[in-house]
Amino acid sequence: MRFRHRFPRTSPVLKVLFFLTCLTLFFILANKYGSSEVARPEAGSPNAYVFYAAQDEYACSVLVNIHLIKTVHQSKHRIVVLVSNDVSSKYRSSFKSMGAEVIKEKPMPLHPNSSDYYRGCLLKLGAFRMHEIDPTLRRVVVLDADQLILKSLDHLFDLPPTDLAAPRAYWLDDSFLSSTLMLIQPTAKLWDQIKQTVATLPPHQYDMDIVNALFGDIAVRLPGSYIVLNTHWEDWSLPSWFEPRATASNVAAPVASQAASDQDMEDLLAQSYVLHFTAVGKPWTYDTWTVSELKPDVHQLLLRQWEEWRLIAMEVCPSGVIDHL
């Protein structure tokens, strides 16, 4: 931009000070928004995070979590995104610009009588054939997009060898596995099992049903803290695995019938690895103000979760997709 006003000539010392001030401000902003340092993938890493997107809305959330993995948690492992034809080119370009590998994949079909809401959900099962897509990969962590990764998950790649590890779906039954985060060791055997199961899939059976049918008895179960529903901050509830922080020797753990305290809500967030957006809706469907109007009694941390997702989305998603908190 050209200014019409002419400023008096500045001394060399002031010019240097002005330059250093601008440089300092640049690094502060770059550090805040993660644009200056992004962890580079390890050359030849046998591990990768795998996301999938069958719709543009979910693709935006994939970008949010790629940012968290690479910039906030500084992971050096590879990131792969499986996309269907319904994902627009602007998102595919954004994935690549953030250092992710993009693979077009056709979702495996659901039964014709299944709900259209879950159309494309079996795209995630393409992660079980990563041994065909890239034989150099040994282990992958598969993640749903409608989540917020709060802590580094790199340590999962160091777990002892196993076909599959996944968190307990504690909100359903401790014996049930959640499929929104899975550590997989892809092999031809597992992929054949997946294909055979999908070929005879009955109506209203989806990815979580398939995973539990095949691996429910043999999978390594991760603690419930690896996938936490953000509904807890909507209704002030606590999962059974929650461990309260002892503030006094006579403080008892809250019982299920009691509303959680403000401290409990903060401690629950501190214990959580990944938040799954189940309260109110998805963070791209309502802005933060609307959530506060629809649910005036939610804990403030739920609004902060909304704000964090939308703040990152404003930075990393294509222009105009998310333009305010």
C-alpha cells in the first residue's frame, strides 16, 4: 500500500530499532499461529497418522487436526488423508500445502437400507489397506476428523506389536471399542477380514460395528481418556474412569448422581488426549455465541473448545469457510 504523506527522514539508529521491532512482532505472531515452524516428517518413517474426509466440512476439521499434530504437538511422523470424490480440490490442495499425503479412495459401500447420514463413513476402513498403498508403513493411527487432539499421540507408535489397539467406548460399554481412534498394523490378513465383513454387512451396521465384530475380543484396549466426549462439559458429568485430583485427604470421588465441580471439569480436560465433538453439534455448524445461547448452562470449557477449533479453522481452512468465532 502506498502512503501519500511524506514522513521526515529517520535516523539510521531508529531504522534499526524499527526493523528489530517488526522482526520481533513477526516471530511472536508466527509462533502464536504456527506458521513459522512446522515439524517435518521423518524421512522413511514407518508410522503415519491417517485421517479421512468424505465431505468438505469434515475436511476443514482434518486441517485443524493436522495443524495440531504438526505445529502444536510437533510430531515428525507422516500424515495421510484419504479423500473421496466429494471433497473439493481446494481442500486437497490445502492438505498438500500442510505436508500431508493425499490419497483418493472410494468408500466401501454400506447396506442400501442403512442411514444416509453415515454415507462415506467406511472410507476410514481404507486405512486397513495401507500396506498396499504404501508398503513402507508399518503402523498407522487412524483418527476421525470431528475431534480435537489435545495431546501428542506419538507414543502410541511405541506400543508392543498388535493388530489393533483402540480406546474403550466407555459411554456405551467398557467392553466396546471406539473406532474414532485406532492404532493399526495393516496386513493382507486384516484387509481380507475387513472386505469379507463389509461384503455381508447387514442394514444399520457401520465402522464401529465392523471393528468390534472383528477385533472386540482380541484388540488392546486403551484407556477411555484417549477419546473423551465433550458432552461431559455440556451436562457437567464425569466418566467412570475419571480420577479426581485430591485437594484434601477427606475429599471423596464424586458419585454418578452428583454434578461435577468446576475443578472436576478442569481436571477431566487435563486428563483427556482427544475430544470428540458430540455436544450441541459440530463446531462448524454453530458459532460460539450460538452455542452459548442454545446451551446457557454449559461449562465454560465447552465454549473454549469451540473457540479453539474455530480459531484454528479460521487460520488453516480455505478462505471464507470459518470467518468468526
